Amino acid sequence: MINEPFATGNSIIHRLDPRIRVGLTCGYVFVVALSYQFSVLVVALVISLALIVISQVKTTEVLKRIIWVNALIFLLWLLLPFTFYGDVLTHIGSFAIYRPGVVLAAQITLKSNAILLASIALMATMSFATLGHALYRLHIPEKIVHLLLMTYRYVFVIEQEYLRLVRAAKIRGFRPGTNANTYRTYSYVVGMLFVRAAARAERVHQAMLCRGFKGKFYSLQEFQISSVSWIFAILMTAIIVGLAFMEWSRFIPLF
């Protein structure tokens, strides 16, 4: 089942031209990912939160994704402060907490959350089909766009096939465990999954040819850059340039 909880809406960001959103997201993510100053990362996080507010997406859905990402980041907080050696910040029993590890974990936390929130606000607020057509309009190779669209569409079909195979195995008394029978059963499931995926791909290809497919997907949506899109693009470009200047100004010699 294709679930796009952020794609529907009537906010300012939803009405922006998808091509502009894709380009701004790439530039923003690039600058934030290469930044290390905490002042820049904190400002970027605030900007990402502002984009979430402007996009008017569901807060509960955003929180679900933030929790999953920060659960992985929490593992870094359990490792980096104790293993990234340098100046000792403090001690917990016989374990030393190193300042470089804490700094690195904090940087990763700020970067990850800022990038995630900005991506949700700018990219997830459009359907994947719209994203594919926007990438094509930005001169991304057509075969790559087709591969992305077809993969996104049928990865859920493959998931349903996998669940059907596992359900059939359980009905026949299969109980997973750490034994040879479990490994053998799962290998059969994976093999049948590839067989069914290949058969489904052949049927889909034949169905598309019967419907006149000639290697090109057409969009019913006309992409038009409105005055609001231009204003938003100018403001976000200024913000991206400002963040880049704040980060790399320390490398610019003062005369």
C-alpha cells in the first residue's frame, strides 16, 4: 500500500513548483551536511522547524519519523563519547567521556534532524510521481527516473507477495527458529519471491505495451513557476548562501 501522508495539503509549500523544491532541498541538504559550526547547525534546525510549520503537515506523522531517526542517533551517543579519543570531558566511573566524541555526536544529531525536517517539508509534501516528473524536468536521465518510479510503485507489491508466502508457510505449521529448517524455509521464500517478482514484471510489461507504452511517462500536471515560487526560491537561496557564508567564513582570511 502506497502511503504518502504529507503529499496532500493546501499550504504555501504544497503550492510551490516541484522543480524549485527539489533544487532547494538539494542545495540546503548539501550545505547543512558539510557544516560543522554549532551556530550554523542550530540556525539550520530552526529554519527546518519553520518549514515544517509553514508546510502544515501532521505533527504526529513528523514525530514518528523523528523518533525513528533519533533512536539510531541515540546509539551513537552511547558509542562516540567513549570511543572518539581526545580531551577528556569527564568520567563516569572508570569510563572517560571525550570531548571530540560528544561534539561529533551533537553535530550528527543537529544535522540529521535539520535535514530530515527540511526534506519532509519540501520533498515529502509532493507525491512520488510528481517527484519523478520534477526530476525529469531537471534533466535527470529518463531511465533513472523510470527506474525510481517503477521501483517505488512495485516494492509494495513485492512486500505483499512476501507476506503472502510467509503466511502460507505459517499455515503449514512453520515456526521460525535458529535451526536448519528455518534457514531452508526462508531460502525457499526468497527464491519464490524472485520467481514471482520476475513473473509479475513480465505481466506488467506486457500490460503496459498493450496500453501503448512507448518508454515515456506523461504527467497530467503542468509545472508553472508562480510569483510565490520565485519569492520562496529567492528567500531560500539567500538562506542557503547565508548558512554557507557563516560556515566557511572562518576559512576566509581577514585583511
